[in-house]
Amino acid sequence: MKPILYIVIPCYNEEEVLPITCQMFLDKIKSLIEKELIDNKSRIMFVNDGSKDKTWDIIQELSLKDDHYIGICQSRNRGHQNAVLAGLMEAKEKCDITISIDCDGQDDINAMDEMIKEYLNGAEIVYGVRSKRDTDTFFKRLTAQGFYKFLNWMGADVVYNHADYRLVSSQVLEEFSSFKEVNLFLRGMFPLVGFKSTSVYYERHERIAGESHYPLKKMLALAFDGITSLSVKPIRMVMTLGIIIVILSILGALSLLVTYFTQGKMIQWIYITTIVFLVGGIELVGMGIIGEYIGKIYMEVKARPRYIISDRTYQSKNNRGHV
Ligand code: UDP
Ligand code: MG
């Protein structure tokens, strides 16, 4: 049986680009249907993220023009990550696979063929990964690459150069729906769900029209969200710093003792620095310990699933009844 695909596309103030890219998406889905890779019940699902321009009107018109276009509208602007989640959760009951992609034509839609083939070969998640960043400015490239390196270093496991262009099966989405957290960083959360995953490489283009809604400020906010919602490493760093400072103060005390017994004098500045370091270090260690507990509370409050079963030898979606 051919899978039903839902292409989930978040749109925020995209009246300039949507009339151009909507045709590209339609051509793509039709060609995938013709190639018999997906079922004719597949759809292009636009998620209007509380746009202030004509985006929603355009989406409504499109849905009247062709059955393959459908749309949902968020009550207000909630940001890209929430818009993607809304679309995926809406789609998961209606389809077998979803592909999330931006609506500005930057991500190469031709990678979809390969993504679906990977799904047919058994992958449940297929990450779209940018092979190069020639079209980005030097600054964007540098900040974006720093972003991934920094995230990994801080303990948030993300696929390098993967944004939010990915194929996810409805089975994975079903499990994903029990990740109840409010601060979303989807690209770091899907690897946590597990299941067989792979990557497909594509070249990223320039925006076809309109302008980016992701200035440096929003990118930093996203990075910060990613780190703080996926890792407690920053707390541990406070503790490590505290321990280092306490060790330094012990060295200071030792050097004081040595100079006192060998030269018979007390060096004032080392004396004061040692005391300041000792007190400061102990405070930091204390904060780190408290932080460690807060970190645990934070993880508990998220109430993430403790295990996820990916397969059974018998057919029972809810695991109810006898086998
Ligand atoms: N977007 C959204 N809500 C927002 C901001 C952006 O749904 O609050 C959508 C936007 O319409 C686009 C995608 O998220 O489809 C990526 O945004 P953009 O192209 O501005 O970011 P960039 O590609 O420059 O990082
Ligand atoms: Mg873009």
C-alpha cells in the first residue's frame, strides 16, 4: 500500500512568497503521486501562524482551487516551532508520513523523493541536511555553524546542519505526542524519540521572495531554548567553576603557608584573594548543587515518556486485550 503523505508548511506573513511556492508544492505532490510513491489522498497542509497579512486568505483560496491543498490556522502567532507542531499533531491521525518544510522555497523540495524512498526502506525519521551553505552570507554561515557546534557541546543532541525539513512517520508522531513540554526545540527532540533514522542531503537556496523572520535575536533565543530545554549542562558548569575556584583558593592558602614558614612573612594580597576565592567558590558549588536538584525537578515536570516501544510481534496498537 502506498503511504499517505502530509506536507506540513508553517506560514507567517508570507503573502509575497506563498503564491509562488504553493505551485511548486502542488507540482511536487502530483509528481510523487504519479510516480506511485504516495497515495492520492496525500495533502499539502499549510499552518497559518497568526499572520497579519493576507496569508490565511490565500490559503483558503488555494483549498477551494485544489483538493490537495488544506490549511489550519493558529489563533495567534506562536512561533515557527509551535506552528510546525500544530500541523504535525493535526496530520498524524490522517496520514502515514509527514514532511515538514518552510514555505519560502529555501529547502529543495526535490529531496522529498529520496526521503520517501528512505521511508519505504524502513526509516521512520529522515532528516534533511544542508550539504553546503554557499547562498548564505558569511555571517549567517558562521553563526549557524557555531550554533550547531555550541548546542552539541552544551549537551543538546542535534543533527548537524539539519533545520526543520524532515520526514516523520505517524508512528513516531504518535509517540512524540507524549512529549508534553511547552518549550519546543523540535530538531533536538526527535532524536530523543528514537526509531530508525537517516539523513538526506540537499542544497539550500535563497528565499524566493519576502524576508526572513529569523534575525540573529530570534536565532539566539532558539539556541538558548534548545540548550535549556534539552540539557542541564549549564548548571553543571556552574558547579565545575565553583570547584575550580575552591581548588585555586586551596593553592593560594598553601602558597601563603609556604611563604610564611620559609620567609616568615604574610603576603596580604594573596591572603585576601584566597579568602574571596574560597567564599565565592563555596557559594558557586552550593548553587550548583541546588541547581542540580532544580534540574531534576525540571526534567520530572516535563513528564516525558520513560520508554517507547517501537515494534511488536503482534498487532495491537494500544497493547490492549490478549494476543
Ligand atoms: N514562521 C512561522 N512563525 C513565525 C516565524 C516564521 O510559522 O513566527 C515560518 C515562516 O513562514 C517560514 C518558516 O517559519 O515558513 C521559516 O522562517 P524564515 O524563512 O523566516 O526563517 P529562515 O529560513 O530565515 O531561518
Ligand atoms: Mg527561510
